[in-house]
Amino acid sequence: MMAASILTLAVSGIFILGAHPRLYWGTVGNDLTPALLELPISRNYRHGGWAPAVPFYTGSRSPVSAVRTYDIFNQNGWARSLHFLAAWFLVMTSVFYGIVSILSGHLGRDLLPRALDLTPRQLWQSVMSHKNSTPAPGPPYNALQRLAYTAVVFIALPVMVLTGMTMSPAINAAYPSLSVVFGGSQSARTIHFGVFVLLTLFLVGHIVMVVLSGFKRQLRAMTWGTRS
């Protein structure tokens, strides 16, 4: 369920971003404000299709019209609904996994890094072990693996959830402090995308390691809990 939720979130998120493939920093961002980053993922990217601006009334401070001259790419309707639905499935699955990990001792025994794991020597040995040999099926995990899993579980995923909530107008209105924490709803959107990229790289690296360490064995371990 978690894998299906992540895949659904990725696909629907790309369609949502395609409707406005520009990222900003702060509280406000639109086609008429400078973008922090523009992503070439749909025909809405750098379209240049604006009709001549017309002032609403005379005077130098009058707002002007901004009318597009092209058919925009917009799949926000179904994509947002599916995105939020998949997000709740991911949250529920993650909470269940967290509870089971705590009760079974898996969290402290296998995932959380120990003080010894944080020493430069131990980190270097973990780097060299990944470089010079086939990744071990684990657990037990080495220092780099423990740090990576801890960062994903306790930093990346909570940030994804909180920034996603910050982008929701209803939640943002009820809890405006979320917007303050992330520097505005547009900043939260940019952080949300950045963490998504990092999680995607983590996922790709994870899949590569699963293949290198024995795909069938790892699949049995993930589904049935056995490595033989």
C-alpha cells in the first residue's frame, strides 16, 4: 500500500505541477512575478502567450489584465483529489509502520543510528563498503543506511506532510502558523518539490541496491519477512 501511495503521489504531483511549472519563495507567486525556478514539464512552461495588457482604469497605479492566448495545460481537478487521497493512505500506512516498529524493537535495533555510527571513521568505512562490495541485504544496516532511513522517516516524510498541509487553503486558514514556519505557502510548495526530488533519488538508489543484493531474496524479505 505504501509503494502504491508513493507512486500515485508522484504521478498526480507531476500533473499538478504541470499546471503551473514555476516555483517561488515567499507568500505570493504567479505568472507575473519572478520565479525561483521554472520547470520545462508542460506547454505552460515559458509560453509567452499573453494578450496586450489593458489597465482597468486610468492612472499609473491601475492593475492590468493578464489574458493568456493559448490553451493551458490544466489537470488540477482529478490530480489534486487523487493526490490528497493517496497522501492519507501514506500517512496511515506510515503511522502503522511506526507503531509496529516501536513495539517490535525494529526502530531502535535496526533504524536509529547509534553514537558509534556518527564517528568519521565509521562513516568512512560505510562509504568504502558500499564502494568496494555488493550491498548487504540487511538488517543489520551500516551507518550510512541508518542515517539515510532516519532522515527519510523523521525528516523528509514529516516535511512533505507539513508542507503539503501548508499549501491547502483550508488548513492554512485554520493553522496560519504553518505558513509562517515555512516562510509562506509558495516557499512550502518549493520545499515540497525539493524534498520530493530527494525522496525520488533515495527510492531509485534503494531499488538499485535491492537489485544488486539479490532481487528475489529482498522481495521475499519485504513481503514475507524471510531471506532464505
